[in-house]
Amino acid sequence: MPKAGRLATTLALLIAVIGGVVFAISNLTWQPTTVAFTAGPGQPVNVTLQTVGAYGSGIHPTWVSYMLRTPDGRWEHTTMWQVPAHTRVNVTIYQYDSGSPLRNQQIGMVQGTIGGVATLNGKTFSVINANVGNGVGHTFSMPSLGINVPLYGNNANANLCSAAPCTTASPNNVIRFSFWSPGPGTYPWQCFVPCALGFLYGNGGPMQTVGWMDGFMKVVA
Amino acid sequence: MADGRSDDARHWQRIIGLWVVTSAVADCLYYFLAGPHIPPGTMSNTADGAQFDFNVLIIAALPVILAVWIYMGYAIVNWRASREGPEPVGGPRARSNVPIQTTWIVFTTVLVMFLFGFGTYELVQPGGAGGGEGPSPIWTPASHDVLPIQVIGQQWKWTYRYPTFGGFETTDLVVPDNTAVAFHVTSLDVIHDFWVYQLGVKADANPGQDNVAYTTPQQLGSFVVRCDELCGLWHGAMYDYGKVVTPAQFQAWATSTERQLAANTKFLPPFAWTYTPDANGADGGLYPDNEDPYSPVEIYGAKQPGEPLPSTKK
């Protein structure tokens, strides 16, 4: 091979290696945006989430995901949020996905919320029997705080939203509940329904990825 | 030659004397000062057994360590080459010393064989050693009054079913003091590991498997439950706390919790040793594994969910 050819090959390989390293580092160090919620003294914070059965775009268009609404009303693809310590957190979840029987009906119970209840489309409930009706699509669970809220599914035969962010024009269930934020710290939360379609036992992909069905609640003083 | 033998005898008397005294002192210091604090403590009979085993192993190991160190130190001090003397070139004693080699081989062989026998005995004593024994335990507790608690692992938390109290399922692990407990450990998804460090219990949680581990709590207090098998994104967050309470407190807690959770218990699948999740990804049905049917009525005299609440344990 001529000298120029060897040089070009070497440069191309070098660029490929550097590009690969940069790509790997940028992917490994990437994390979803953290949305901060603030509240005045004695005031609650209001956190609004939605679930979508398929994100619809990006590198994982088929993945199920949570989304978070920022204080200024934008839907952000993140599951990382920050609240003040010892503050009432009012959570509203727009559930746009279908449901199924639960692998473990234990998570069909509402636990850890104020009053031990939540509301589904305005109606108070403490347990959902996932074996009847539309079943449960997802849960909002924070095990370290003992919080678990099942999210009733939508009719799978309805014209469900399949591209985030969904709007209330699509079939949805609205689940509301409240809890008190603990002291400062970082608390993981997740969906406990193995809802990763296409993965063995539904446990891979979005179930194992922060920003999709897992996230952190950061509590600051 | 006679002087050489005399020197040898004197050296050995010093070495052995030093070794016996330091070993006795070290073993006594260890046993009385450190022994009671060696993990995992004495919160249960299995933890107590593990602590005893660790102590025996260390007490046996200390003289061996000291023998090496003392011999090495003695040799460095007494037999080192002097600056003015000739370079050490070895000799018959450096090449082979049959009495020393024989003593060493016999001593360590006896010690290892003792530890093998001791460890085996400790492992198979009644109730096992707190490890998972699989679905058909060989080493069961002497007591016939065993409280069964099913431990269910899933990504990423533990839940517990109490078949003798209507099969309710809770995130709280509460066990009675001075009562033999059988943990039936299983998983709904991947492999987890149920590790209750302070109780000296450790058993893999495999999907489709019923892994039984026994213990008998003997101290009141709280303990930590951890997953000890890397199981996914939040393996590190898969822990919670349990507590040992008096039998009366346990009875009150269990009957009260059974009543509180009755609204959900009636929707749980029938109690089974293992559960077979639907493998179709997002469809999450949970079914008793028919390959290993379970009858809590026959085995533990339990009632089934939906039956009247009991006033007392069976």
C-alpha cells in the first residue's frame, strides 16, 4: 500500500476510535433533566406525570415511558424531579396506557399516601382488582417511603395514544394522590408492573432505564 | 555434634514456649474481647451458630499464624547472616528437616480434617445453618411448631406472605421471638437473594423455585433485609427492615394486618410454593405453579383467603 494510503487508513481508524470513545462516554454520562419544584412556606408542590404506552420517537420509539410536566407546563421526557423537604406533594398522573392482570396483586393496593387512598377519575379508591376490567397498567411506587399507587389501565381496544406527549384528547385515566416529602435525600421511584413489551418477562429496556419507568425524587432542605 | 543438638533443643524450647504462650494469650484475648462482637451476632440461633463457627475458625487459625510469624521472627533474629561472617550457603538442614516437615504436615492435616468435620457438623445440625436448602429440606428444626413465611422477590422489593394467617401479603417482615421460622424464598422475575444478615439467613430467590431456610429468632429488635444477588438497575435499593417481636405482639400484628389487608388478599392468587409469571412481556398475570401444588391446610393447618378471620394462630 502506498504511504498516502496507509496514512489515510490510520487517520480513519483513529477518528473512528476517538468517535467511538466520545460516543460511549457521552451516552454513559447522559442523564435525564432534573425538574425542580418549589413551594412557599406551608404550601404544597404539585407534580404532574403521564404514562405513555409507546414513546413514539427517538431511539426507542416502542418503549413505554413516564413523562413529567415542568412548572411552566411543558412535558419533559424525564423521571427526575426535586421537591422541598417535609412538604405535601400532590401528584397527578395521566395514565394513557392499557392495563393487564398484575403479576403480583400486592401492588394493586394504595399504600403510603396521605389517608392511604388515591382517586381515580375523581373517585376515591384503595385497592384495584387487576383481574377484572382493564387491569392495572403501571404503578407509581417509591419503596423506601412505602408509597405504592396502582394506575388503572385504559381499554386496550380504544384508540390509545402512542406518541408522547399525549394529550387529554386520547383516552386516559386521571389518578391523584398526595404524600409528605421526607428529609433531604435521593429516593428512587419506579413502576412495578413489568411493562416492557418485547423483553423477557417484561423486565428489560425501559424497566431498567432511568428516564423511562424509573427515576429519582431528590428532596432538598 | 552434641553441641549442635543441644543448640537445636534450646532453640525449639524457646520457639515452642513462645508459641504456646502467645497463642494462649491471643486466643483468650480474641475469645473474650472480640468473640462476642463477631458478625452476624446472636439475634437468632443460626446467627449465633455462625458467630460460634467464626470464633472456632479464628481460634484455630491464630496459633497457625503465630507459629509462622514466631518461627520466621526467631530465625531472622538468631540465624541471620552476620556482616563479618561467611555468606550462608545452606546445608543439610536447609535442604530438608524431616522432623519439622513431618510435624508441620501432621499438625495442619489434623487441623484441616477437624475443621472439615466441624464445619460439616455445624452445617447439618437441626435446622441447617440458615442457608437455603431447596424445596425439600433435609435439615429441619427440631420443633414441629414452625411458622411459614413466604418471601417473594421482584425487581426491586421484597414482599412476604403469611399462609397461616389467610395468605395475606405485605411489605413488612415481622417474626416472633423464640419461634422456629421457615422462610420459603421465591422470585417473580430474575434471581434475587434473600439475605437477613442479623438473623444469619441467606437463601437464593429463584423464579419457579421454593428455597427453604430456617431460623429461630432469640432476641427482640430490628434487622435489615437485603438482596445479595445483582438483579438489575436498583439492586442496591432492594432492601428493607424487619423486626423480631414477642409472640404475643406478633399474634396481634398478624391478625390485625390480616384484617387490614383483607380487601386485597381476596384478589391475590391462591397461595402456592411458587408462581409462574406470564412470559409475554407486558401481560403480567401471576399463576400458582401447578407443578408443585401447595396445601397450607394440610401442611400448616392454614385457612385460605376469604375464610373467616382467625382469632389465633392455628
